[in-house]
Amino acid sequence: MIIEGENLRVMAELEQHRGLVDLIVTDPPYNTGRRFRYRDDWGGEWVNMMKPRLIRMHELLKPGGVLAICIDDNELFRLGLLMDEVFGEQNRIAIINWQKSYGPRNDNKHVSSDTEYVLVYAKNKEQASTNLLPRHDVMNAKYKNPDNDPAGPWKIGGDATVATPAERDRYAIQSPFTGALHYPGARAWSHPKKKMKEWLQSWGSSYEERDLDDGRQKALVLKNAPTPTLADLKLDSCPVVYDDAIAEHPLLQSARQKAEELRDHDVWPMLYFTANGMGRPAIKRYLNHVKQGKIPTTYWATDDYDEPEVFGTQSWSYEESGHTQAGINELNAAIGKGHNFQTVKPLKLFKKLIHLWCPPNGIVLDPFAGSGTTAHAVLDLNHQSGADRRFILIERGNPEEGDLFVRSITFKRVCSVAKSLV
């Protein structure tokens, strides 16, 4: 639905949608000194123009609905205060810092203005949800299957420790390949000692608990086998203790032979040793056990985020969010050149916002629809994933006075995109 009209009045009349909108994603006019199309009749400034509209947006959202609103540095702080007032500071989900250009700009004699922002607030943060972003090939490439494990690919080099050390899980384990003692450093082993012992014994040799007089819990070492001598070592910073002489002991040679046989011809246990057996302990983490997506975190790059991170202030590079020139090119492709738009939000940015905070059958509202990027993004996502999201666009137009903006740009773009995806 595309509505031509003054958005404050239109939102007040959308009574049938009150409390039903999943996501509002919008790019309001910034108070940059350029022609300002949304000045109220009573001559209010930018803040006074925005506040009643934010209140209407809040009313239209579902209890767990989300507003993602674009802004630049001219009004960032004022908009943030307004959002805190209308939505509540406790309902802030994120402040996204996105890279609008990929090269230094000459528009400021002090610092190049290469970024803009998206403030993301929930109507009720406790009821809101954030979807996962699709996993990409770089993330999945970290998962291999060198031992032909029937459970499928697993992450190479999965950390066997956790950052919150419990004393009961801070002890040495002896490698069946080298006889070295491995400590968890300043951390702790990530699994109970009983399970660790079971996995170690799966390499073909018996293990026992033994007090090494190292100030730690009893170690898991090869049964009756010698261990390297512990001198004045700082086990938190030097977590591996190795002795060449120990490695040549008959019991160690036997353990190594069994472990190498299994390494070369069988499925490895959950606890394995990196570098073909010569390295540190690691835990298999299977691809089919991780969330089939990535969590948006402090920087959108190619890192593998299997564990959720807390939202805070995000930086999205242009590779992750698109850039302004891409937005202009996308508009050109839809309606042709000559539209006089100098700043158009990139499709990739809006698609990410919609993917994150609108369910596949949800409603997206854009009360400052502009050139129709929101509708374009919804149509694109629906086409790519088979989703059934719907959109409501509101854009001011006044054909009686010659303002044909909605009909010549917004409506034209949406129709062009819809036809191209049939």
C-alpha cells in the first residue's frame, strides 16, 4: 500500500493497523538547511516536527515491534533524546554506524563524513526478537570433516576452554601424542572432568587422575606413565609443559602409536589435538549444531559468530550495508536518471534491517517513504526467500499544487521493481 499524504495525519487514520506493525524502517528528512518538505503548518523546527510522528509510530507498532530510523550527525543527539523520551532508554536495541562511502570525502576541512546512523528501538525490548543473518561461505569454510565424521563437518580449532574459570576444571591433561601436559591457561576446561577423561581414553589408552603438586586439581594423565617435570612455570601464561625424554618412554610410544592409528583411520573423539596431534586440545563443534545464521555484533565482517553477542554500538562496513552511491544506482536502474536524488539509502542496508526485525509474514511501515527503498527491499527479500512481508509507504505529495513526487518517483519505482520480479 502506497499512501500519498501528510504522514502525521495518515498515521492517525491508520486505525486498523494500530498495534499491528512489526517494523517501522524509515529515513526522515535531516535538518541540513536544504529544502525541508515536512515543516508543519505551525512552523515547528525539526525536533518539534519529529516528536508527534514518533508518538504515532509507537502507537502503530506491535508490543514487540521495532523502529529503525536513519539519521546523520546533524540531528543524531537530538533524535536519540527524543527516542529515549518516546520509546524509553531501556528499549534501545542498537545504535548502528554504517559506512555510507568507501573513500575519504572532501566535504569537511577537519574529518571526512563517511558514516551515518540507524537508531533501533523496540516498543518493548523484552518482547522484541532479532533474527539471525544468513551464514555465508566464509563462515562455513571453517567447518571441515578430515576424519569423515558421520555427524558432518565440524569447526577446526574449536576452543576447549571457557573464559569463566571454575577451579575444579583447571588441571593438566596429558597428550597421548606427545606426552606433554596441557593446562587451560588462565581459563578452564569447557566440559566436566568425567567427560574429558572419557574423550581422552577414546584415543586408545587408559587415563588416571594424579596429583602433580602443581597447585591445581588432580591431572588427567596416561595411566602409570611419567609426566614432564614442573619447574617454576607460570601455568596461566605458559600452559604447555613438554619433555623430549618423556616422549620417548615406552608407555608414551605405545600411546602415541594407538592415537596415530585412530587419527589416520577412524573418526576422532570429540576432544582432539590440533596440528595433526602435536598441538593444543580442541573440541569438535559441528556445523549442524550451531545456529544456522550469524549474530549481528560490534562489527559486520567475515568472522564466525556462533555465540550471541550483546548489541551496543554497531559499525557496519559498506561491504555489509551498501553505500550511498549504490542507492542512487539502484534508483537509476528502477526509474532512470534525472530524478535529482543525491542521497538514497542503499538497498542492502534496508534489506538487512528488515531481515533482522521483521518476520517473514510481517508488516513494514515507512512513514517517510521517499523514493521507495523500503518497498524495494521488501519485494526483493520476498522474492529471494519466499517470504510474505507486506509494506505500507507514506509519502507527502500534493498533485493539485504540482507536487508529483509520489507518482513520478515512489510509485514508479515500486511498480518497476514488482514487474521485474514477476
